[in-house]
Amino acid sequence: MKNIILTGDRPTGKLHIGHFVGSLRNRVRIQNEENYDDMFVMIADAQALTDNADNPQKIKDNILNVALDYLSVGIDPKKVHIFIQSEVNSLTELTFYYSNLVTVSRLQRNPTVKNEIKIRGFNDSIPVGFFTYPISQAADITAFKANIVPVGEDQLPMIEQTREIVRSFNRIYDNVLVEPEAVIPDNEACLRLPGTDGSRKMSKSVGNCIYLSDSKEVVKEKVMGMYTDPLHIKVEDKGHIEGNSVFTYLDAFCTDEDFQQFYSEFKNLDELKKAYQNGGIGDMKIKKFLYQVLEKTLEPIRERRKIYENDIERVYQILKEGTDYAKKVAEKTLMEVKQAMQIDYFQEDNLLKQFYKQKEK
Ligand code: TRP
């Protein structure tokens, strides 16, 4: 079995540490295990436009930001094709044909889209393109015959929708498409990293994110201002772990080695948690530890970003080459799809051949 990996992000802003533990870290791991035949990471600008039609500038501004985020976390352009969605025109064509295989009521049941509609306050004015983006996402995945899709938990409904489209297509036409599987983090804290303010999710508009591109000073300031446990007022007070963002971040980031290196009073996170719950551990202490743990990850990311930022033409070239390659692969799948659907009229004079065949009968 060939392993083909595909994933992507909407370029609506800089990527943050929630993206990192939710999906980026998995991608780099998969890339470095090298157990695949081809790997793609897509900047989903067309999808981003489905709810930003009036703000194309924002999307454009973030293309290079996201590309830099990818390269700085260690996505290796020698191993992975990074490409821009809207440049791969076969994707739009596939989307159109797949929409015949999906019902409106099926789309209405998609919990992620439902939630996004609520958050964006669309009410009765949902853009059709936004409503149908799960179909376009199925095109993204199937165009490359990806079988593995490393994503955040919120993307599971899209993968399920894609699998249904693949099954319908293969049943009705021919066995052309591949059913994908999602890969999500196995650590609960990584599934949905809360904001620094303790709210459920990191979100740019709330201003509770730690960005991969934040400077050391900014990271420190954000960590020191983090939400912890409002009942933990004096150091001696018993502390709570549940809903305490600092501990959720530690769950997502820290290793036993970090304790040896920065906090040798404790062997591991379980010990620290117990001590905190018993009282006697100040919030400053755990924040300082978290800052050190985060910096261990963020420092090399920052260093790599600097290198690429100083050579932005190379980044441009990486995107161009990745996109050229992606276009070829997607075009090939589109041809197979059209053939299966019998709309490949000018391939090998099919339309003519069909005419003569019927005449013979
Ligand atoms: N929906 C994804 C996000 O919001 C982006 C995306 C578009 C994607 N197409 C994809 C992810 C295909 C994985 C596979 O971040």
C-alpha cells in the first residue's frame, strides 16, 4: 500500500502553538519517519476565501506567513510539497462533480461547519461556498489520493464526508478514489489547546494565542500573564489542575527530560501536579517552568524562521515548485475521474468512437 499524506491550513492568520501540538508536530514526525511515497502540505487560500470573500488582501498577506510557519517548524521542502490551493485548478473541477454526490441535509449535519456558522453569525446568510467547503476539502484530499490526513480534531467531520464521497464515487463510476484516514494527536491536551486566558480555544480575535513567530520576550509576557487557578491565591493554598491552562500546556509540551533540565525537584509532571494540588507551589514557579519548556520548542523554530525570512525568494521558489508538482498530480486524478464519469470526450477520440460503436449495433 502506498502512503500518501496530505493536509493543510487556511491562511487567515499566523499559526500558533495550538496548531503546533494539534497538527504541525504530527506532520513533522510523519515526514521524518519517511514511511510514505509522497507528502503534501497545502495553503488552503480558496477555502479561506469561502468566508473572507470581501477580504482577499488578508488571505494574500498570510500566504507567506503560513509558508514561513511551515518551514520554521521543520517541514522540509526536500521531502514535502508545499503548495497553494487556488493555483491547482483541477480541485475546483473535482469539487463541482463531487457536489452531485452530496445532499444539502448531509452538509447541514456537519458539526464543525454548524459551529463555524454560529461563531461567524451567518444566520440566514451563509455563503454557498462556505456551506459546501467540506466537498472542496474532499477534492483536496482525493486529488492526491491521500490515505493519511494529519489534522486537528475539528477536521474529523471533513474526513468522514470525504470517505462518503469516495465510496459513492467508486460505487457509481469506477474504483478511482482512495478513502483517507485522519491522524489526530493521541494526547488529550493537544486536541484543543486552550487560550492563555483559559478560554476553550486559542483565537486571534480574542488575543489569547502564543504564536510560533512570537519573540522570546512576548512569549514570556504571555506565559507570565496566563490564567491558572482563581482559587489558588496564596502559595500554601491547594491548587487545581482541572481547567488550569498552565497544566494543560505542560501536558501538551513537557517531557520527563524537561524536569531533569529545569525542575529537578520533581521527576515528572504527575509529581508536580500532586505537589501543586497539595499546596505549596506558587503559580510563578510553574509559569517559569512552562516558559522554559515552551522555549525549548520555540527557540529552534524562531532560528529557522530567521533563515527563511532572510531568503524569501527561496520560500517563493519552494511554493512555486510545490504548486507545479501538485498541479500535475491533481490533473492526472481529474482525468481519471472524468474517464470514470465518461466525460472524457476528446481523450483518444472517445466521442467519435462512441458514435461508431453505436452505429455498428
Ligand atoms: N479545513 C482545514 C482548516 O481549516 C484546511 C484544509 C483545507 C485541509 N483542505 C484540507 C486540511 C485538506 C486537511 C486536508 O485548517
